[in-house]
Amino acid sequence: MTFEETLSTLRALECELHEPKARRDAERLAQLLHAEFHEFGRSGRSYTRAEILELLQAETEPTKVHAQDFRLVKLADAAFLLTYRSAHVAASGLLERHTNRASVWRRELDAWQMVFHQGTPTDGFDIGSPPF
């Protein structure tokens, strides 16, 4: 798999995790989130895999997420750091809850799994604005 193909694959998997269908599917979440998964949320709180699985499946209000400026850094043969910016899309179409995001993905047994994720609040940005 080329670097560009890896970026495309991981971007698609990351964005899948933004979708209510995946967030409510315990089996799919178990496939995507590594057993050792850990998250530092944008609130500053730390979450275990079990806590994230419970929180995602309990969501009742789907949130539309806009994501842009994906970048990929190879950490090891089968491990990559994916960074990007995201925001929630309000009913008005305006972006809110702007966040810098970072995820560590690792390929095991021919499947990609997220090992770590962090969200950090950031200043607002417009769709398509220059990165960082």
C-alpha cells in the first residue's frame, strides 16, 4: 500500500467514526478501536476504550462533523499518526466546536485499528481555509 493509499484509507476510517451508523455499531467499533485504545478528549478528560464504547453507543443526537487538512506521518512499519481539523456543523450550517485532532492507527492482522486519539480545542476556521 502506498503512502497516499494509506492516507486515503485512514482518512476514510477516521471519518467513518464521525458517522452515527458506526458510532452506534458495537461490532464495528470493536473492529476499529484497538483493545488498548485510549483517548484524551477535547474537554481534557481521559477515556478508556470501554468508556468510549459506552459513550458512543449512548449518543442520541447525531452530530454532523466537517473534517479537513488531513496529514499523515509514518511512525513505524505499521503505525501512523493522522492529524486533521474538525468542527461540528450547526443546523444553521455554521461551524462550531473547532478542534485539532490526532489519532494513532496501527495495522494488525490486515486490519487498521485506532490505538490513541486526542482532540484539542482550537480557534475557529472556515471550510477550505489554509491549514494551521
